[in-house]
Amino acid sequence: MAPSPLPSPVRASVRLGLSIARIMTCKMLSHRYSLGGAGLELEPSDRPTPPNPWQVISSVVSALVAIASLITQWKGNRLLAFMLVALALVVIISTFFRPLAASTRKYLQNLRRNRVARRSWQEFLRVEKRFGAFLNENDTLNLRNIISEIHGRNPDEVSKVCGPDYLNDYYGLIHMRHLKKPARTNTAFHLALTELHQMTCSYNRDYVLDPFRRLNGSPALEQLQPHAREHYEERKKQFRERWVRFLDDFKEFIDKTNHDLRYDYREAIGTHFEYPKPL
């Protein structure tokens, strides 16, 4: 016995549901691939993508079609009603699954990063405190102090070689804030590490590299007695060694942090520093 043909309204509902599913699939593909100069390039898979408006509309329409068909055809053909509902569920799940999965991954990633940030905070404070020692005006091994002695504590002459001492107050404010308000999240930890990285780069450029260049061949240094000149050259070497050792340790800490927090290339803190030339 041949199966009885489906009623016209039912056939129309099925065709509408399949057409919507086809349109929705095409829209999803068009958003996953972009046409580049040489070929198709797949977008990064870890990038969360919100539902496309066409996908949302197609899902809503499909659901409405399934509900209408379910109401009108329930008594006449329950199998068909179940098929329409299943089709609507497939369309809805396929629309919202990817952004939901991406949001879940992001949430779990943030939880893990927050734990690592809290665990690394004390080590970060120790590194920051080591950096602060280079801004100590009373430390005789600091380059600014050495240059000041060479120029007889003349502030005008010192400023010609060293430039303005702007980092002292800035570091004090930043370090005090870090002591009073520990980082509890990855966002706060990343900001604090970025601030320390920026201060280190500024100190390396304005307090180390530039003063060394200006001091080489300086008349004030050449006019000193041989034993005094040797004394200051030795102190300059000691300062350079201490600064290079700090840069090495800071780079190691940054590398470890980038690895532990699994930062990608957009989030990772840079580790390139220009080292002062050997004296």
C-alpha cells in the first residue's frame, strides 16, 4: 500500500523549514570564511562570534513554523510534527552553539588566569621593589648619583647629561597603589605588569642608555685626576652589571608570566630591551 501524500500545508511547512535551514547554513559559511587576495582565509577559531542577525531571524522563524505545524498537524500526523520540532531545534542549536562554547571557554580561561595572577602577585612586588632601588637618590652605585659626583653636585650640569628625574614620583605612586590594592584578577595583574614594563623601558632609555652616551668623552670626566677617573669608571661598570642583571631577571619573569597565563601574541608583554654597551 503506497503511503498517502502529505497535505499541502504540511509540504509547504517542510519546504519553508528546509529553505530557512539552507539560508542559515550559507550565512554561517559566509561569516566563517573571508575572501583574501590569494584565496580563502579561515578566521581564527578561538575568536568569539556573536550570533548573526540572519541566524537569529531564521531560528525564530523556524521555531514558529514548527510550533504552528505542531498545533495544526498533531492529531493528523504526529511523526511529522516531531520531525518539524527536531528541525527547529537543530537550527537553533547550530546558531547559538559556537558563541556559547566560545563564551564558556573564555569564562574558564579567566578563572584560571585569575588564580595564576593572585599566586604571582608577591613575586611581582619583589621585582617591582628591585626596580625601585635604582631610583634611590642615596644609592652611590646608581648612575645618576655617579654623574652628580663627577659634576660636583651641580644640578644644571647633571641635567645636561641625565635629563629630568621624572620617574621617582611616578614610581612612588604606582608602587604604593600596588601595595594597597593587590591584583585579584588577570586584568589588574596585566595592567600592573604593563606599568612596570613601561617604567623599566623609560628608565633604560632616559636614565641609562642616553646618560652613558652623553657621558662618554665628557670634558668633566676627562678633567678628573687619573685615580679619580678610574674610581668612577669602576662604579659605572658596577652599575651596568647590576642593571643588566635586573633586566635579565625581569625578562625571565615576563617570559614565565606569559607562559603561565597563556597569553597570545596580542596580550603578551614584550621582552626586548636594549642593553648598555660594555665599558
